[in-house]
Amino acid sequence: MGRQPCCDKVGLKRGPWTIEEDHKLINFILDNGIHCWRMVPKLAGLLRCGKSCRLRWINYLRPDLKRGALSEMEENQIIQLHARFGNRWSKIASHFPGRTDNEIKNHWNTRIKRRLKLLGVDPVTHKPIEEKEKVAEKTETVPEESLEVTPKADNHEQSGVLETSERQNEVEMSYDERNDYEMLSGSLDVGLWINQETNTSNSYNSTPPFSLEDSLNPSMGESSSVQ
DNA sequence: AACACGGGCAACCGCGTGTAC
DNA sequence: CGTACACGCGGTTGCCCGTGT
């Protein structure tokens, strides 16, 4: 069927925002609030599509944004949340007031991934890389494709909702529940042993943001729910 | 000094979801 | 109930800038 573009792009400006445009958008939103993003550019006198305005506001102009680099503690929390939620950046970002999903996603892709690899942790599964290889060996009778992440798992239950790490978790669980438990425990430990590695203190050593019990509870919301 | 390269980040694109009609 | 629309999300792209050669 196809979907109409969010706006006709003819005559609309793209690319980096100018200070002038920023001011127009800020002033308009502060004066009028946000009711319909589609109307914002028209009413604010901007040659941008509503989507672009929304993105600019959320990721850059919002007054409550916390600028500056993420702390190591925040990084560790991101790692733990990623182990739990996978690539659901908005969900992860909701735990960091003043941070945007885009910012966290970028930070993950550019820094944390590399850091985890250096530490020998698979950034997708959050398992130590050697252990992952062992599991692969142990289950060599299982067709390899069933172990791989399948982004286009069309027939997979809840396809399109679960992201890669969660899909993979589910696939693994289906052939070996014990692996899953080990994996889950491993995921939860990652943040902690990274802290040890880097000699930093972390409040989660004493008060983790979620418990193993929570993670094992299938009724627990986000990761298993479909909206 | 000039160039190549890689990292970081802002912005765009396309799809999924919710909802009004 | 089906359709169209607006919004939100995640993946990807492209530009800018710092660093290495």
C-alpha cells in the first residue's frame, strides 16, 4: 500500500539547523506549547517538516536537557539497562532525565560497544565472548542459523517488537533454558565486573536498578509486553 | 603543511503504533 | 471495521573535527 511521506519535501530545508531557526522554534514552543508537530513549522515560520522540528527540539533544544559527557556511572547503568531492554533506546533513555535516546544510542554505538569488546564482552548478548564461543561449540548440533540474530524473523512471535538481543535470548531459551539462566546472570554481572575492572564505585553494587528475580519474572512488563 | 582516516554526533529515513474519523 | 494521519522509535547516513602519517 505504501505510506505517504510525513510531508512533501518540496521547498523544505534540510541539514543542520541555524541559530535563527533554533530561536524561532524555541520561541514558538515556549509561547504556544506543542499541540501538533505538523503545524509547528508553519506557525513558527520555519521551512522544515514537523518531524524535523520535533527531533531538533527533543534532541537539542529542550530546556531540560543535560548537556555534557555521560559519566562512567551512567555508562554502567546503560550497559545494565541494555542487557535488559536491548536496543530500546527510548526505554533506556527514560531512566536518564535530561538525556535523549539519540544521545544514548550514539554513545552506545561509538564508545560503549568498543569498551565492552575491549573487555571481552559481546555487546549484543552481554556475555563474555569466550563463553559465547563455548556455547556455540556445545550446541554445534543445533543449526547455526537458529543461534544467529535474525533481524527479519518474520515468523517469530512478536516479530518487529523484540529487538535483536531479546530475540536472541528467546531463541536461546527455546533450546536450552539453562543457558538462558546463565546468560541472564551473566548480563547482570557485566556492569559489576566492569566496575571492578575500572576501579570505580557504583551505587548498583549495593542497590541494583533491577533484581535477578525481576528479570526472571515473565510477567514483568517491558521486555515481554507488546503494546 | 597537506592529506587520510576514524570518531563523534546531529539529522534523516522508514516503519510500527495509536487513534480519530 | 477499515483507513488515514500524526507521532515515536530505531537504524543509518553524512558531515565536521581531531589526530596520525
